[in-house]
Amino acid sequence: MKHGIILGVRNWYNQLFKSKVSKIIVTTLFSFSFGVIFTAVIVLSYNGIKKTVAEGRGIGGYESSSSSVGVEDELASMLSESNLEDGVLTGVSVKDENAPETIAMAENLAADELYVLEPAVLTYQTYRVKKGDMIGFIADDYGVTQDTIISINNIKQSRLIQPGQYLKIPSMPGILYTVKANGETPATIAKKYDIDAEKCALVNSVPLETSFSAGSSVFVPDAVLDWATRQEINGDLFHNPLHSRYWLSSPYGWRDSPFSTGKRSFHSGMDMATAAGTPIYAALDGIVSAAGYNATYGNYVIITHHSGYKSLYGHMSKITCKKGNFVYTKTKIGEVGSTGLSTGPHLHFTVYKNGKTVNPSTLFN
């Protein structure tokens, strides 16, 4: 049956195209049509493969409903699509002349997101002082300030830290503040130190409107010590009142009295022995609040300074200033002598802080 069908088609073809020329024409047209159809099929298949590859890798870009999109819009969109992972902006590839600016903008946007997502958390670690350590170097190593370490560890004299001593190091710069009166809040404390109130509350894990009681300790982030306190602790607040050589004939503190055998007394200052007539200068800028004679100190001068400090200079042979004068560290206020209760020419030098004596030797080099 199959053979009969083939013979039938051949007879039909011979009868339709009896001449050889007509057969060639029809065969050519058929071949051309088949070629066009085959080519179209190949092209359509290639485009499909190309589209599939593009969807997988190698081609991409920011899609927008508008025809003109700025870099800021593109980066903002990428951030909103969860491209911020652990503080790093991912999926951003910029390979044109604007690359540095684009990357910088991405980093800034990432930082803004982190500020919202990661609240400030205060933690502490312990550091053991090694030989040769200085507070400034330790602070640099931990990314905090000298004021931070001094305040947190209640250091009174920064030069006296010892090897083996343990220091608490917080995770951020700031100082420890002792509340002065009931009712202080993170906002009022922040205002004193010109820092962010919300950050102050956040670091201390309290609401912004929290009312602290007197004596409470509050960590104040980014705050620093006042200049006078820092200079005092570092031993740089006062200048030496004698600009020439001397020897320390009697230090500050308890001693056997040079006037009463067998009795001990507290020496409220330091005695600096040198030649009579040696010039004496103000140890810190201030106003002369007293100048006169006393049975104990002989000719003496008292100068009132800032931050609750006063200084006394005794046993002078001559006074060269008057009450009410404003004096500087280069101002001569008198000369060394041995007036009053004295065993020889020297300067008795006392420093008061808020009415109480402190060791003068810790306040200047």
C-alpha cells in the first residue's frame, strides 16, 4: 500500500509539471522557502538562549519607572532592598569615572543605617599596666581618651601609675560623672558637657527623662574633663615659683618638727631652700588676695586662682606686689628670705584646693 501511494504522488507530480524547466523552477522555490523557514527557527532559538543567559548572569542594573535616575536614588533603593549586611553594602559594582564618589556615598548611607540599627552599648575590659606604659599610649591603643581612663579609674596623679596595676577600659570615649544634686537627668548632664542627650541615656540604659539621685555615677559619652582638672592630674597645672635652682629641705606631709624636739607635726606645704634674695614668681595666674606679715610665715602673699585654687608664699625677705593686683606666672611677687618661724632662707609654698591643702609637688614638673 505504501508503494502505491508513492507511485501515485510521482504520477501526480509528472502530470502537474510535464516540462523539465517547470520542475527546476518549482524545486528552487521549494528549497528557498525551506531555507527561510529554517533560518527563522535558528534565529528565534538563539534569542531565547541569549535571554536565558542574561537572566542568569553577566547583565544587570538598577530598574526604575522613571527615565532619569540619580546615583542617590539608585543607592537608596539598593539599601532598601536589604543590601546592607553586617554594616557592609553588598551588590554594588561601579566601574566608571564616578566610582570613588559612588562608593563614598554608599558608605555614608551604610553608616546612617548602622546608627539606627546598632545602639551604643557600653562594655568594659581590663588592662594590666606594663613597665614604661603611659596613659596616653594606652588610650590610643583602645580608641579612647586620656580623660576616659583617668576618670573611670579615679586617677589623681597620672604619673604615678605602676606596673602591675589594673585599669578598667570602657568601649567608648567619655568620662564618669558623679551626680551633684537630686533631679539631674541625662538631658541636664548632657547640656553641661555639650554632648548628645539621647546617646547619654542610651549608653546608661535609662529613659531620657530619668531623674538621678545625688551621688549616682553616670557615664557621659564623648565628654572630657575640664582643663584645670586635667592639668592638675597630669601635674602641669602650676609653674615652679622659683625659676632658679633650689633643694627640697622639707616636703609636704608629716615630719619631725624642727622647732620642738620629739614632736611630729603636719607640714602643709613644701620648703624650697635657696639663696636669700632669689626672685619668687606666681605659680599660676590669679589675683593677690592677701599680702602682709604673719608670726608663722613672716612676709607672705596669698594668690587666688581659678577652679577653687589658692597658693601661699611664706618667709619672704621682700614683697613686690599688693593686694588686688592681677599677677601672671612671669610676675615677680617677692624675694626669698627667712622671716617668721624659719631656720634659714627658703620659700614655704602651699597650695589649697577648695580650702584644703594638697601636695604642691604633684602639680608642677
